[in-house]
Amino acid sequence: MVVHAAKGPVPSYRFHESDARPNGFPYKSATSGNVRFDAARSPPARCAPARTDASSVGHRTPGFDDHARGYRERMQFDGLHAVADYAALYTCLRQVAFADFLRGRLGTFEARCDPAERAVVFTATSACGQDGQHDSVRSRATLIAVIEADAIVWGWAHPRGEPAGPAAALRDVGARFGVDDFAAPRVSLPPNPSRDQAVDCRAEAIDIVAAAAVESTGISPYWTGRLENGELAVYLLDDVALPEPSFADFATAMPTVMRSLAVNDHRVAIHGMAARRGWHISWRAGSDCGRSPICDVTDGESVAHVEFDRRARPVDFTCELVGQA
């Protein structure tokens, strides 16, 4: 299977309570662009591009790379990225698995947060069985952060959160490694955004916060819900049993999800994914004397090769999946 980095709209894999897409599926693939597969191998069914005519919560607006580039440069968050980038790709694949799980179990569904019991409940919108009951999935939920209009407020410092437990893990990481953004109760967002910039800013802040929380706590997946005042709350769900991402999941998702990751360095995201799953990763110089590196990732059977440009962005991807007909 030979796959090149997909071109087209930046995809979204965010999962939000107001996602109105069919079956509650939050992942939007990029258009197929110049993705191609070896004629001798057919891609797995999950590689087929998803519909692009449905709404996508947190989907970046058309022209995002142009109208928001300068604004994104103001959202440095270097301290947050130092932790979040390492878990960004893993977090993304866990969200995709979570969506698949809910879609398979519930079909279309609604989600609600129960603050009193610190839980999130996903309920099928269609009754099943002769008794007319609606199937549901319930999970304990830990408030990690609240995204306000002008700031990120950490769960350990928020009135709805808990000062100890998983929410405090980010504060502990900040204290241990000297990352002030984790240790301070609030992290300011860039001021005076346009309407579109505000949407993109909050969506990207959710991505960074969630990945940093997954890396700091080891808990995933996550879910975001809107509070009564319109602010967005990010929760970790700590009792949802999901399979770990396989090498095939990693390889087949790469062309579409990598361009959507809110990271400073895609190399760190791939390295973190490989390290977490126990895969071997090695680096070698590209054709321009090392300024555009290539990484080789393998689980001992399948192999993936990712080539980067001089700004650490993935520009070419090739994989050989064992057992994929």
C-alpha cells in the first residue's frame, strides 16, 4: 500500500455533544487528493473518505490555513505543546475508536453530562428491543479544563472541578517540569479574535488540552460539552474500554489525520505514538543532507515510512501492511 499525504480540507476528529452528523460520528476525512494505493493491494474499508457534505463540530472554516495562520502564530503555548504533542496522534486515534464504539453500540445518540454524579451518559435516540428501552453508555468523567472566551481554566482550579485526582496531574506536570502554563490556574487566549478566529482558537485549545491531559494522566478518551454559559468543558472518560490503536489503525489514518493535529512538531507526535505502543522507530537523513528527515516505524512486521519537510511537517507517507490484501 503506497499512500501520499492527503490534500484538501483539514479534517476534524473532535467529539462534541452538539455534533449533528449521522450516527454521531465525529471524524471527518480529508478529500482523497493525491492519495493512491498500490494496484496489488486494496485499502481497508475504513480508508474510504468519509462524507464531506455533513457538518463537523470544530471543523476549521474554509481557507483556515490562510485566514488563521497569523492568529495561530499568536497561540504559541510552547509549554503545553511540549507535553501535548507527544500524545496528540495517540489521542486522535483513541477518539476515532471511541466514535466507532459508540456508533456500533448506539447508532445515533445524544450525550449529556451529569455534574452531580460526575458522569457523561450517551443514549441511543432510537429504542431497541421489544421493551422500547434506549440503550446507553455511561462513564465517569473528570473535568480537565474549561475553555472560556478568553482563557483556558484548568479543572483543578475551576468551581466545577476537583483540586485533586486526575485533574491535578497537569498541575503536577507543570510543577515537575517547570511548565508555567500548567501550574497557573488560567492560561490566556489571544485577545480580540475575529468570529472565525475565535471558533478555530477554541477548537485548537481543546485539542491541545485534551492531548496534554491524556499524556499526563494516561486516561482516554475525552469528551467536550457546553456549559450553561456557553463555555466548553473538556472531560476525560476513565472507564470506557477501548482497544489500543493497532499498527494498521496508525498507518491507514496517517494521510488524513496528521494535517489536523494541533501540534508544533509532527515528528514528536509520531515518535510519541510509536513509544507508547512499543513500536521501533528510527530516523535517517533525507535527500537534502538531513534537513528533511525520514522516520521508519515498525511493529516487527508492517513498516511505515514518513518523510518530513524542513519545517517538520509530514509530506510523504509509504506503508507496507502485512496481511492486508
